[in-house]
Amino acid sequence: MKTKICSNFFVVICIALVAMSLSLVSCSITPRSISVEKQAILCKQVQNKSYLALIEGMQPLSGERMKVLGEKLSHVLNVSVCATSGNHDVHMNIIREAYKHHQKIYIAGFSAGEKQAIELATNCEKEGIPIEKLFLLDGVEKVMIPRTVKSAVDIVGTSTWMFRRGARYLKSDLENKNTNIGYYEVEGDHLGVPENSYPILLSKFP
């Protein structure tokens, strides 16, 4: 009986914590897909601009953090930007078009989206498409970085986060040992990392 009461109490606490977390999250979330109309616009843009593919963290917790980051960057840089939550392959047609027109490709992933960003880079590798920079924002697990990534930027927040990956990316995590990798810390908690990484990303574009 005592065990059952403790178990029920634990479940109630977990539900309360989840509810509190969700109450702090904006109702807006970044979509999984890119509409046909938007893909057509982006494919035209990347004939003359670099492309930045952004992958959000877990929804609805992540909300539109990477989307907002991308909008800020697009206002000051000559780069075409699109953010999705998961479903990283929807960026491939745009990336192919940018590559066909000799434009640079950038990929960034936040939290759970970091792994998806690396998977997108891996899919690019299969087609021989190089990635100018891969931005890794406070992800939850390490994945081997493909050989066609020219430069990786490993960014973590200074506050503790229980789901953060346990270590930085090292040379042993690079398929191509000549891939340049830089390390940065930003102030604030996990959910603040995209916003606080803006100056770093801004400095990494030519």
C-alpha cells in the first residue's frame, strides 16, 4: 500500500512538472514540413544566396527558437533560411538547388535537433554535397560528424540541463580529421541557447 502511494505521488509530480514546463512554452511551434510554395521560393533564392537549414529541438518545448534565430540572421546576412522541427530531409531539394548554383550550405541543430542536423549532413555526404559549417547547439547525444563537413561549431549553455550530451565533440567524432571544430559556451539555460548563440553564428558567415 505504501509503495502504491509513493508510486502515485511520483506520477503526480511528473505530470505537474510537465504541465509547468508546457505552460512556459509558446503555443507557436515550428512545422515539420515546408510547403510546396515556400520550397519554390527558397529554391529560387538559393540560386544567388547561401542556404541555412535549421532544425528545432523537441516540440512543443523548443517552440520557434531556431526559427526566430534564423529570421534574425536573414535580416543581416545574404543567406536564405528555413527552420523545421524534425523531418530533416525536407531541406534536401533546396540544398541540391543551392549546390547546383555553387552556393554554400550551412546546417544548425538545437537540442534533439542536433542529431537530425548531423543526419542531414550525412545525407548531403551521400550526394557529395559539402557543408560549409555545422552548428551543434546544446544537443542531447553525440553522433559521428560526416567527412564532407568543412567546419563544426560546438555550442553549449552554461547552466545544467539533464538531457545534455555528456561531452564535447572531439577529433575521434570526426570522419574527416581535417574538419575544423570550435568550442563555445553561452550564458543561460538550455532553452536560451539558440537566442544566445546569435552572435556566434553571425560571426561564422563570410
